[in-house]
Amino acid sequence: GYAKTTTNHVAKIAGVSIGSLYQYFGNKDELVLAIVNRHAESMLELLRTTMIHLSDVSIEEAVRNFIDAMISAHSVNPKLHRVCLEQILNLGLDHLLALRETSIELVRSYLSSKKDQLVIQDIETASYVLVVTVDSVIHSAFIGDKMPDLSRLGNELTDLVLRYLGVESLSGS
């Protein structure tokens, strides 16, 4: 855990001198922050890549693909993701909020391009609501003791989002 981890321990496991470690990271917080940032950037890259391919598909498919990408992003290394979430609380929420804002901007851009097909009027608020809701449900799935079936979770989130947007779901429910 964070409290018991020392830079000396990290240097030993990495097989480098403590001096070499300090050339790159001034302290344990900087090292943890670098890990959090790398993990967050890999998740964002997956979401950005997904968004590129959504402009030519139906809203139903786009929502499902985006939710699947969110689940996949959290599935890459769930243990690391959990540790990152725990450590963000030690380091401050700025990084989490920046990640959230980037996700909101991706969703806002997409919804703006489809506005004439949606019942929502306030794209800004809807983007916030959607990102926070989906992210919260997925985080809860990954940090809990009992992991729900991710396919079913994806189906439920897809239906939730499509109903909120006023779009008929693929399952017709």
C-alpha cells in the first residue's frame, strides 16, 4: 500500500539505485502521480480511439460502443485502477477531475453532432450527467467485493443512456 511503500523499496524492486530513481521522481508522490497519469492516459486513449469510429454509426451503436470502451478501459488492469483511485485521494482530486473533464468533452462533442436526434436540450449538462453516471456505476463495479456480470452491466447502462437521450434501444426495451 501507499503508506508502507518507500522510494528505497521501489528502487530495489526496479533494480536501480535510489539516486537514479530521484533523477526522475523527487518523492513518492511524484512517482505515484506518474503511474496514475500513465494509467489515466491509456484509458483516455482507448476512449478517444473509440470516439473516432462512432460518427458513422447509429446512436444506439455509438452508446453501446462507448460504454463497452469504458468497461474495457477499467478492465485493462483493475487492480492498478483501484490503487490509482485510492492514491488520488492522497494526492488530491485535480487529476481525476481533469480526466473527467476530458471524457465530458468527448461526449459533449459527440452529442452536439447528433443534437437533432435527441430529446435532451442542454448538451453541456447532459454530457456531465452521462459521464458521471456511467463512470460511477463502472467504478462501483470494479471496487466492490462482488463484480457484476460486465456484459449485463453494459446492457443496463446502454439502456439507461439511450432512454435518457430519448433514443430507442437496440433491445427494444
